[in-house]
Amino acid sequence: MSDAAPKVGFVSLGCPKNLVDSERILTQLRAEGYGIVPRYEEADLVIVNTCGFIDAAVEESLEAIGEALDANGRVLVTGCLGERAATIRERHPQVLAITGAHAYEAVMEEVHRHLPAPHDPFLDLLPPQGVKLTPRHYAYLKISEGCNHRCTFCIIPQLRGDLASRPIGEVLDEAQRLVESGVRELLVVSQDTSAYGVDRRYRADIHGGRVLETRLTTLARELGQLPAWTRLHYVYPYPHVDELIPLMAEGAILPYLDIPLQHASESVLRAMKRPAASEKVLARIRRWREQCPELTLRSTFIVGFPGETEDDFDRLLDFLQEAQLDRVGAFAYSPVEGAAANALPDPVPEPVRQERLARLMEVQSQISRDRLATQVGRRMPVLIDEVQPDRLLARGPGDAPEVDGLVIVEGAWEGVEAGDFIEVEVTGYDDHDLYAEPLA
């Protein structure tokens, strides 16, 4: 990078889908010859990619903008909070410009306006897979934007619009480039992964000289032919999800489903404007595990939603006991500016919300620990994330990065590095992680 190249600092906040947006912006900046620097004082301009999903994320984003302004003074704001420009301007009127979510072209227009591109971009410095913010051996593969649901607690459609699926050929081309560059795990993400292709009416596209439908099952089957793990996130339990289980059983894609169920009480689910059929979900989970015993299930739940009674909460605990989910994330309900749930009657007091959250996590912690105990003696491949002097930190097929546990292999190891696969046998467990020994 030439010393004369204009330099950009970058702050990325929020979910994996926002991370993908950041990577695309960074890739374009590098393609045009901009330098990317890690410290505010080195930058000619700073971009802050914000999150605006819940109030805590809004405050974190506003604080990050303020920190960048204090340290540098020249700040562009993009991302979900950018859809609420007045909120940003009220706190930080001196920002140079504000753009919304996944507004790549608008971001680059503002960069060009406030920091013109160099005349001779160093295109040879751009790796073929683009610039990544994750470790080089795994990457998030975003297959669509937006969402057609209108959940009362969520403002994603207001921020990112309705569902807009990427053509399957484009997605597979990106996946192939990532794998060719060294990626060993593809994490498929979107607001609603199960709905992939619905907006395009499953329109056919071309990849590798073949005609393929823009459909989740087709995409999963094609990704399964690449020499990398494929892990699915944010999969609503639509009926066609059943078609994915055989692909998992045969090893084409990882036996892992991240399903955002949110609750189990039908009255609460109706208030959320979510599918209210927990009994059907339990029946499908049983069928899935019969077809694919190694299946790992992860979900998220909201407790203390407006109108949630003690009986509703007990139904949720009963559901957890019966479903025996491997991994669970839970949140006490928090009002989100602009969400329809704010107008619902019978809000649950904050102390009750927190007490229910603690009770749920106590129940689920024991379930998760019991599920980990069943893994002892299992032989499986793991992907090494980090080589430490006295151990390897790895993940198995049931462990997504950053949200799930680890597989820890004790001892000093030579000749292995992050991104390698090794075979192990599980020998122990704790509240979150597995312990294993390598197989000769």
C-alpha cells in the first residue's frame, strides 16, 4: 500500500449479516486502492457500520460514533441505525453522512465525496475472496436481505426491507471463491434462511453450465459438494426444512439447525405474530432426530414478552424439557423503538422478566450439559480455530463460532494450524465445552 493512498478506519457492529455488509464495503475500498488502518489517528476518514435492532445496540452504536468523532472527527455512518438518521443527528450532528443498511453503493458515493479514491488502484493487493473480518478458515455467506415476516418485536423489515434473495448462481460463485481461498466452513446467514428464493418464485439461474432453482434445498445440496463444512443459521421451521435432514444424515451439510422459535406458548406466539404450533414443532424435532441422530439444534427465546403470564412461561419451560435442544440463547424482552409490540397491553415488570430469564437459563443449562454428556466416546472431525502452546481450540459439527462451545484438545501440538481438520474422540465435558483426544 502506498503511503499516499487515502486511509480508512472501519468499525463493524452487530450481527453476522452486518459483518457480511462490512466485508463487502471493505472489499470495494481495497479494490479502489484505499488503505484500511486499525487506529483512528491513522485514518483520513472513519466508517461506522451500526446496529439498530434493540435499544442496547442503538446505544452501543451511538457511543461508537461518538468515540470515532472524538478520536478522528471525520465519520461516515451506515448500517441499520442509519435508517434512523434523526436519532444519529440528534446525538452527533457533525457526522459527514448517513446511509442505511446494505447500502454499499451509497457508502462508496459518500467515501468518494469526502475522500476521493487514488488514481491508480492496487488491484493486485485484493485477494480473490475479498477482505474478510473473520478468521481465514470460516466465512459468513449471506444469501438474502430483508424479511417478509412482521413479528411485533422486530423492526428488521423497516430497516432492511422485504425479502430479497440473491440468485443461486451468484451465491455459489461466491462460495466457490471463498473455498478456493482457504475457507473451510461456510456459515449460511440471512434474516430468514428458509424463505430463500420465495421472492424470486424459485427462478432458475445458471451455475457451472447447469440450470438450478433458487431454492434452499438446491443451494444446500450444491454447497455440500464443496470441500468445506456448510452450517445453516436462522432457519424457520417451514415444512420444506424436512428436505434438509437427509442431506445432513448423508454428510453433505453439517447436522446443525439454528431455528429461532422465540416461545412455546400459543398466546404469546400469536401476540408476537409468529407461527403458533409448538406441538407440531416437537413432533418434527422427534422425526428429525430419528432420521439424523447426530443433529444439533439451536434456538433463541424471548421471555417477559408483553402479556406473558406465569402459565405461558411454564409452557415454555415444559417445551424446553421435552424438546431437549442442544443450545439455547435467551433474552429478556426489551422494547425496540418502532416495534408494534410496544403498544401491546400488560407489560411484564423488569424484575419479573429478569427472574424468568434466570430460571429459563438454569433449566436449559442442565439440559445442555446432559446433551454434552451424550457426546463422550463419540469420534468426530473437528475444525481447529486456534493453536495455543498447551492445547488446541477447535469446534465440532455441532459448534458454530462465537455462539456455541468449543472442543478442547489438551497438549502441545506441532504441524497443525488454524483451519486444519483432525479426528478426535470426546473424553469429557463441562457446562459449555467438550474435551477430546486426537485419533492416531
